[in-house]
Amino acid sequence: NELNAASSLIKRLYDAEVDALIVQDMSILQMDIPPIDLHASTQTDARTPAKIAMLAKAGFSQIVLPREFSLEEIRRATDAASPSAIEVFVHGALCVCYSGDCQAGAILAGRSANRGECPQICRLSFRLTDEQGRDVKLPDGASAERHWLSTADMNRIDYLGDLADAGATSFKIEGRLKPAAYVKNVTAAYSLALDRLIAQSEGRYARASFGRTELNFTPDPARSFNRGFTPYFLTPAHTAKITSWQSPKWIGLPAGKTIGRSGNGLRVKTSCELHNGDGLGYFDSNGKFTGFRINRVDGDIIYPAPGSTVPSKPGVQLYRNNDAEGEAALARRDTGRRSIGVNVVLRNDRIGRIIIDASDERGCAITVCTDEIYTDIARSEQTGPRRRIMERISDTIYRLDNLDDRLGTIFIPAKALAALRRRALDALDRSWAIRYNRRLRKPADIPSDLFKGLTTSYHDNIANAAAERFYTAHGAKVAGHAVEVDKPHGKVRVMTTRYCLRRSMGACLRGKNAGLLPDR
């Protein structure tokens, strides 16, 4: 019942010149829509080279791989996807099960992850028991009830070169429900990392976009919300510690230890400068993470907000998970600027018209000139004033890289030169709009036997008649639909994961140095 609305929305997005859609539902391939470019979402469950090749043949120009893939699997996916491009996740929250193949929320809580309504069951605490129902003894002697399925956050900022070498051409930062400060901080850090990768590649790599970003802050992903970091399953060495058992919340960075109470305050030995409004947290005697906000800081004494629960014992480790001053700095509008470099020649013609020749790093080149004629000789030096006028473009997407001023002693009023500058930049905008070649979807010659031998199940997320027609028209046998429309009965596998509790606990039966485990 949502197909018509989806089709209408796609047409409006195409008219708005959206570059591409990230798609999970194959019904879209059955719709009468404009040739907007399509990317295969990680929810298409592109888990095997065969499935990846199918998606490429179906007309998807870019395929988002499951987060669980190793470098070797990404290489195989790149080969299978050709000529389609490969996109990989590099940062953000993780699901403990395979990307796009979790039915736990839909079946247990009636909230579907595939529709953006995940109840985050994997972030809950669970008791770990053996076959007889007895609590498993943990190495640290703590309670067996922990957040066993709560994964740490992905961070692959140190592995962008490895991912590019494996064939990935697009890096995805998970940003759902993240505030602007998080987006600024994390994307800025990865942008700088990409700059370093490209600079060191000796011409092997180049950005897919134009422009240069100048930041007014030093980005650090560790200062934004995270549950600890993991590169996930990139190599066999990365398979052990991928979860954050203690808490599904952001613990923060170490900020100091308690010394003792001081009236209504708490005396602390800090390892960083604390400020009014900061958020601090600690693990209580039961191992539960508890937090409070600082109302005021007076030397080594912090005064919590009224009603806060604070540690009473000395020596308790405190963590700062909200840096009030850092967040305020990121909330400013002038935290950074991305701009297109422009080279300008300022000259006049034989009859005295002032001319601007401008070219930018995108390959656009334009010429504009005044209608008026200027032949008066200036009474003072004009090179400096003219440069200052030409540099006043910080409110546009452009920056002045080079100015070749050939006007000499000719005088042109500042107002006239500023108007000519605005015309030049407007001409560059129009030149790029004309030259920009939006990638469109080519007519797909989808083989009729594309899905030959495939028997679908609820894992294929077939949620409507159009998607079913697509599969059956190309050789598949439909034996199950998405759990959102046809809830399965009996014993149902709600999660498939590569995560192994034994390995994370250091109790792997195959040895701590074993390679990637099979799906469990």
C-alpha cells in the first residue's frame, strides 16, 4: 500500500536533482520511474560474491557491503561487483548481527529495524548461563549479567588505505540520530585522514569531489559519542574485542578520580580541565554506569547538579562524556568552510572595458566585462585595494587562489569592481550547472535467470507484490515474505552474527589466534 507514494516521491527527488537513491526493496526496479541512479543498501544483504554480482546485473551502480566483511572479502566483492562501485562502512554504531538481516525487533517487539524502528534489543543486559542454567563464571568474578550483545562502535580511520587498496571507493559514516556536533567532528576527522591518504598515494588516489576544507577546530572522534572503538572484522586479529559489555552508553574519556566529599561538593584529582555543565559518569559498586552533571567547578571541588547520585568513596574513576565547552565550540557556525579555488585575471580591453577571466578547479572558465568604459588614472596605488575587493568572497563557495592584476594605474570604483566580481562568480555557478553530468541509471538488461535456483525466505525482505514479481520474473521461487507483512511461526532465526562470546572472553575452543569464525 506504499508503492504509489514511494514512486511519487522518487519522481520528486529526481526533479530536485538528487544524485542517487540507496535502495533495499526490489519493487523499485519494477516501477515506472525516471532513470535516477540506484545504490544497493546494506539491507539487500550482499553477503556473497554471487549476490553482489546479481545486484550489479540488476542495475545498481554502487553496492554497500555488510559491515562484517574482512579486507579479503571486500576484495572478492570488488571483483564480483565490477563495473559497479563498492561502498563500505568506516565509522559509527554497529549491530551485532549481519547488516540488514535482523528480525529480532520486528518479531519480539513489533518494531522493525528494516523500517528504522529498531528497539535495540542487542543493547539490553543478559544473563550468561551454561546448559544447566547456571551463571557462567567470569574471569573478573563480576556478575554474569552484562550487555553481551552490545557492540562497540566502528572506527576505521587508520585503515582507509587498506580499504581503498581492497577496492572500496566510497566510505560511509553512520549518522542516524546523531547531532550536528557529532557529524562535524567525525566527518572532519575522516576528511583530514583522506587528505593524508591521497597526499601519500603518489597520484594513485584522488577525491571524487572538488574543493578544500578549512577547519577552525581540531577533530577527534574519541570526543564524540561512542561505545569504545573497534575496526570490527577487517582481519583475523580484529575478531576478539568487538563488544562493550559494561555499558551500552557512552562512558566518555577518563577525567580523574575522586578524593572524597567536601560539603555539597566532591573533591577530585583531575586529569583534564573540567567546566561548568560538563557531564561525568562512573561505575557504581554493582558495575552500573551512573552519571551526573557539574553545576560549578571551584578548584579541585566540583558541585554536582541537585539530586545527583555521586560516588562517596575515594579512588573512583570518573569519565567525562559531555564536554560543555567542546560542544559549544562545535555548535558555532564558523567551525569550518569548504571552498572551490578560483584563479582570476583582471584586465582591460582596447576601449577601456574592465574584464575578469576566471577559472576554477572544477574546469570551469568564464569571462565577464563591464558595459562602462574606464580610462581614468588613479591618484594612488590600486593593486592592494583591488585585491581586497576580489578576496571578499567568503560568503560564497569560492576562494581566491591567484589574482593576476593587469590593470596597472587604471581606476575603477570599488562598487563597480565588486559588481563585476559577483557577475563572475554567478557565471562560474552557471557554467558548472551546465557542465555537471549527473550520473543516471542505464537501462538494465536483467537476465531472466538472474535468481535461478534461489528460494527466498523472510531474510530476503520481500514486503510487497511488486518485489515478489521481480524475484519470480527472474527465476526465483518465493517461499517466504518479510516478517513485517508475514510473521513466521515456530522456531525462527532472528539474528545471524559473526560475533563469538567465547572468543571475546578469551575462551575460544579453536584457539585465540584462529581465523574468522563461520557464521553462528
